[in-house]
Amino acid sequence: MKVFVKAKPNAKENKIIPPPLRLVPENEEWYTVSVKEPPIESRANEAITKLLAEHFKVSRSQVRLISGATSKRKVFEIRK
């Protein structure tokens, strides 16, 4: 499953805001993920990976960053 993420590093708290519920889903639904970590040396990406794993109740090894390593818009793959 692909998860589209709008990253917000340097936030006050770690949290995930899921996309709004729609009757007709769009092709890409973006999660907003706020993390306390700065975007230095992939620390924010690691924190986002950890939060997504907790949110979807999978291990961290099942969450993989596909694209957007240096962008605020990222695509993750979650294997169940």
C-alpha cells in the first residue's frame, strides 16, 4: 500500500493527521505527519517512518520510503 505524506519537521509534537474521509476517494490522499526531529541527516524521515509504523500497526522494517527523501512531499510503501 502506498501512503502519501506531507512532512512537517521541527513541530512541537509528533502526530499524524489522516486525509479527510470522502465518499469518492481521490487517487492520492495525503497524510500530514508532524515530527519533532529536524530535517538533518534523515532524522525527520526516520521519525516519520516510526510514526507510520505505529499508526498502521506494522514493524518499522515494513515501512519504506519510496520517494521524496529531501522533499516535504514523500511517498512511503507499507507492506502488511
